[in-house]
Amino acid sequence: MPQFIAGLINNFLIAFGVVLGASIFAGIGAIITDHPPLKTMLDLAGSIKLWAMAVALGDTFSSFAAIEKGLFEGEFRSIIKQAVMVLTAIFGANTGYYFIKLIHRCGELWQS
């Protein structure tokens, strides 16, 4: 498997896992502190998406270096690669958010 595709898969799953993991542990904390866990999970998932994307991208300075290289040295391929990496991280974080949103919606249906 090419290294670029492996990086895309890793970026997606890292961003997804950050949102999902943080939300689950926030839900556990909400149970311990006697707050509504599903609402807490959904609120946190919405606010942590940007951080999940930053974590997935990892070394952001290398991203900036690649963009600079693309702009000033004419290597537009590196700009496109970085843009695809960022979009993949955004997609992973949003997928994690919508997964938590689905859990929240199912919780509302089960309580009815």
C-alpha cells in the first residue's frame, strides 16, 4: 500500500478516534458527576473536532513546510497532498461527531 494512502487512513482513524474516545470518557465522567451523559458526549464531540483534526495531522510544521515548498518552489503536488490530508482529518472528525450524534439520537428514541 502506498505511503500516502496509509497516511490518509491513519489521519481519518486518528481524528475519528480522538472524537469518539474523548466523548466516551466525557460520558463516563458525566455519569460519575451525575450529569446527562449523552448530552455531555454530544457537546464535547462538537467542540473537540478542531483539536481532533490537529492531532491527526500531527506535526503541523511539516504541513506548513510542504505548503511553503509548494508555493515558493512550484511544487503544487505537495500542496494538493496536504490539502487532501487536511480534508481527510476533517472528514474523520466529522464522522466521529456524527457517530456520537447517532448514539444521542438512539438514546432519545429508547427513552420514549
